Amino acid sequence: MSTVAAIVLGLVQGLSEFLPVSSSGHLVLLQYLLKTPPETVLAVTAVLHLGTAAALVVYFRRELTGIIASVCSRASARRREGLRTIGYVALGSVPAALVGILLRSKIDELFARPTLVGPMLLVTAAALLVTRFVADRDRPLGWTAALVVGLAQAVAILPGISRSGATIAAALLLGLSRPGAFRFSFILSVPIVLAASVIELFAIDWSLVGAGPVALGTFCAFAAGLAALVLLRRAVVGRRFYWFGFYCVAAGLAALLFIR
């Protein structure tokens, strides 16, 4: 893969992984536009996930270390709170983990079907636009909400369905505060993103990946991922989350019109 292609994939991966526009959908479209074999794009993307995983850990380092500190705390109330948070994340991770394990071969087949991306981007757009009409609430996160948001994360395995879009929209519809919806959406993604990165690294054909271009692409994914997280938090808290829905409508319609 060329250096330019790796950089483009890295920037697209970093931005679309966290912004509610579907990284998988954009990578499938790029694969189609760049005329790159699916196995090559999947191999490069597996490495690029290391960049976005690092961006996620760096951005949420205080929250993650806070959870660990709570679990290790001598204060029983704080320790229970930390364990409860881990329980929420564990429960919410189950649906996506089951889908990834049981349907891995089917998921790989979906990445070879660019015609699926257009309709799924329109589904993402609908979920985002609905949040325009959600009133600000501040319900505490509970077991049911954690499971529902986890189910939304599992659905987002489909190329064209945004993980952050689906999970944040679900959390807002369930009544979580806007900062709380943003935080849980991405704390929930940490185990899945890290596990997927490790699994994919062992599964890929390294002969398809050029070390130099992919290293540069991974750095681009890391930097773009950090920028995307900063931008998205401002959009969610500032009630502008639904704006991304207009982009998904345009991208989805373009995919329907031009991808055959």
C-alpha cells in the first residue's frame, strides 16, 4: 500500500472511528474508490486500530485511572461505585462480543459489500437526527441502560452504522445526561476496541502491510482520533450532536447513487 493511501486511511479511521459517521462504512467506501483488495484494507485497518485505541486511552486516562482507583479504594462506598461501573461496562460489552465471536466470518463478508453502506448510513442519520428532539435529562446509569447501549454497540458492527452515533443516541433516549452519554459510550468501547485490535493483529496477513506507510498511517489515526474526541464532546454537550446526521444523509444518498 502506498504512503498516501495509508495516510488517507489513517485520517479517515481516526476521524470516523469516533465521530458518529461510521468508520467501517467509510473504509468500505474508500476500499471501493481506491480499488484496493478488501483483505489489504482489512489488514491495514487492523493496525490503524492501534492508533485509535491509543487515542481513546489517552483521552479518557483520568476516567480509566479513576475507575481503577475506586476499585482499589479502602472506602467501601467508593469501591462499590467502581465495581458497579465495571459491571455496567462488562454487561454492555457482552452483545458486541457475542456478535464478533459468533458471526466473524459473516462480518468479513459485509465489508466486501459497499452497496450496504448507503442504507446503513441513512439509518445512522435517522438515529442522530432524532436526538435533536430529546430533552436534557440526568437519569443515572443503570443495568438496563447499560444493556440497551450495549445492544446498540453490537448493531454498529454493520458497516454504515456508527458505533458512537448508535450508543450516544441510545443513552440520550434513555435519559442520561449529555456528558454522561458521551462518557459511557466511549468507556464502554474501551474493552471492545482493545480486544478487537489484539485479535485482528494476530489474524492479519502481515505480507499485505508495509511497515513504513502503515506506521505513518497509525500516527495519523492517533492524532485524528484525539481531535475527533474533543470535537464530538463539544458537539454532544452543546446540543449539536444531531448535526452529524445531515452529513450521514448526504453520504448515504451519495453511496446509493454512485456505488454499484
